[in-house]
Amino acid sequence: MSLALQLAAILGPRGWIPGHEAAPWQRDWLDRYGGRPLGVARPASTDQVAAVAAACHAAGVPVVPQGGNTGLCGGAVLGQPGGVILSLARMADIGTPDPASGSIEVGAGAVLQCVHEALHGSGLMFPLHLGAEGSAQIGGLIGTNAGGSHAFRYGMMGDLVLGIEAVLADGTVWNGLRAVQKDNAGYPLRRLLCGAEGTLGIVTRAVLRLVPEPRQRATALLTLPDLTAATAFGIRLRAEAGEFLTGLEFFSGLGLDLALEHVPGLAMPLETRGSCYLLVEVASGSALVPLDDILGGVLEQGMEDGLVLDGALAASEAQRAAFWRLREEQPEGQRLEGPQLKHDISVPPGRIADFVAEGAALCEGLVPRVRINPFGHLADGNIHYNLTPPAGAAGFAGRDQDLGLALAKLAARMGGSFAAEHGLGRAKIALADAVRPAVERRIMARIKAAFDADGMLNPGAVVGGVQQE
């Protein structure tokens, strides 16, 4: 019996999509990667995942786990045709929150927004938020160790996962669904799977860490002279409101202009325009803490010292949502402008202004008049350093890889990373091999071989350019 017939028998009519019908799963979000698969497996249980993995392993056919396929590095699609895409979308169950342990168990296919909605009224929340939360699935977020806008306060995805169940390359099931924060019984296997992008195992279920839902928030949108002022104001915010600070996002004048021009329903609420903007949010589980007074007081000091040129406090939940949309629609505004290059950088937060300035000089030297749109997370140093071609140009004069390498080397020189929260996938293998120490890459290859000696799980991703020993 052929592998396709075996998988169809294991999964049933809803669970197996033949390759000629696989277009919705075949290509990555940026449409840069994706070979035609033998088919798409859509298991409904861990047992079915294990059976699919075992059958593919016996046949020598690669398997690529796929969540919501919202990643930006091509890590959830095939690098070569002929393998099997394993979609976790049908494993989307969401359990009941446990207030005593502050946790909830969910299937890997649960959509992040659905997890948020399931927690409404429980007094608890899952504190990961990002622009793709309406499509991104828990398994994919674990695979890429997603960050988002609240990572500096609550941690990245790996910090929010207490336990994991996963299927290994040969179909073996590892049940690590332990709802405890402290578990030092050997190597932290769940941590290895966070950020592995499906190269070590297929995450099927997870226990997520929850936190108390805030009873009040205060949100402000600010105009600042430049990123140096933003960094100084961020230091003051952390000093005065650190235990309440949950959001500290920055974006540029170019990013704001592109969003306002291309995305319907956006409006700029501030009279003063500038080269740098901050979105600040504080939150508390207590209704007694005067958050408006705390944030307003720091804002007033910032204006008196010339660090803040203009600002507004959200007067309603609708206005708060409008402020956040101005930040979250930055990628969409730039996408609608035309071609772009995305760079996901992190540096020590105190070096953000230096990186943006030095990065601009490097990019201008390679592609004169290139348009640079830096935005991201001020408190943890994560910069989405996205480029748009010069006005009237169709591309980047063939310097795409040169731009990426120059920025990666600059980030490394500043003690940072060229892959802050999007992972490596297939898109950043060459950068990893060029920038990271050889010993680091060899260790990763050895870990890959220990989990998946035959290279059947997501081959060509994460460690694709490293000689495995």
C-alpha cells in the first residue's frame, strides 16, 4: 500500500488532503517557500499524529508540522516537494483554566485569539499578544518561541509553557504535560522544543501559564523627538511605573505614514508629528492603584524635560484599541506599499538608537534612498527593521542578502541577535552560519541528530546549513 493510502486510512476523509488540493497549506505567508507536498495530514488526536509520524518515518518521507502558517521565515512549509505537511488545526481543544495553579491545557491547534476568548470572565489571562493572534496557533507559537508586545513583562512563549506533549520523528509520544513551574529533573526538554520549529518533535498539547487579568489599564500614545529621547523616557517609565508597565512599543514616522495611507479606519490623535512615537501601557490587578495618575505624572515630567513633545491618554477602551491599531497595523501598511525586506533584530535596549542610526548608514551605503521603517519593543530591545525600496524603485537593486548580512553583523557586534522572535526557518540559515560561532551551530546539529537521527522532521530548517555529525 502506498504511503498516501496508508495516511488516508489512518486519518479518514477529513484528515487527508492529497497534494493536488494542498494549495492553502503549501506556501509560506510571504510566498517565498513551499514545495508541493505528497499531501496534508490533518490529525484529530495525538494517536493519529503518532501513527502519521511512524508511517512517514518507515517510508523515509519528511514531515513538516504546521500551525497557522503565519511565520515569516518559511519554517512551516516544505523546502523540497514530496514530503507531508502535518497540520495541527483540528487539535484545537481548550481546557478549563485552573485558578489554583494558574494554568490551562490546550491542543496545539488552538488559535491564540480563541485561547484569549476562552479565558474571558475567569479572572485569568494568557499574556501573549501579537498581530497574527487571530490565525497563529499554540503549537506554532511554541515552535518559534514567539515573543510579542508583552514579552518584557511576562516572557516569551518558552517562559509561558509549563508542560508539553510531543510526538518524536519515529512516532514515539513524550508526555511532559506537567503543570508545575519548577521541574529540574534533568534537561528541560520542553525548553528545547520551544524555538525548535518542529525539527525536534511535533508539539501536540501544552500546559500554558496564566496570570491574573488586569482590572484596570492606562494607555498613552506619545510623540518624541527621537529614539534617544525614547530610550531615556523608557528608563524613567521603568523607574516610576516598572511593576505596572506592560507595553512599551515604538514606531517611526515612516511606519505611521504608511499605515495611515494604506489601512482603512486609522486616525492620528496627536497634533504634533515627529520621527518617533511610543505606545505605553500600564496595568494592575488592583482597582485601587491610580494608574492614570502614575502614567500621567510620568508623562508630565517627560514633557517638562523635553523628552516628550505631545501625548494623549486613552479615555476609553475604544480609544485604547485605536492606539494599539496604529502600532499593530505597521506591517500591513508597509506590505500594502509594495516590496519589503523584514529584519527581526534584538540588541540591548540601551543600544536601540545606536543600531537604528548605524543600520541606516549601512543600508544607505548599499541602496541609496532606501526607506527604513524600524518599530518594535523598546523595553526588550526587539527591532523590526523593515525596508521599503526607494520611491519609484521596484526592488533593492539585488542587494537583499547584502542588507540582511550587514544588519546581522551589526546586531552581533552590539551583543544582540539577527533572529529575535521570528526564528530561523529556511530564510535565515545562511545568516546563522555566517554570524553565529561554528561551535554553537555544531551543538545545535548534534541536538537535532539526537532527536531525529534520520532528519525526517522539517529537514532544511533551523540547522539546514550545518554538517550533522
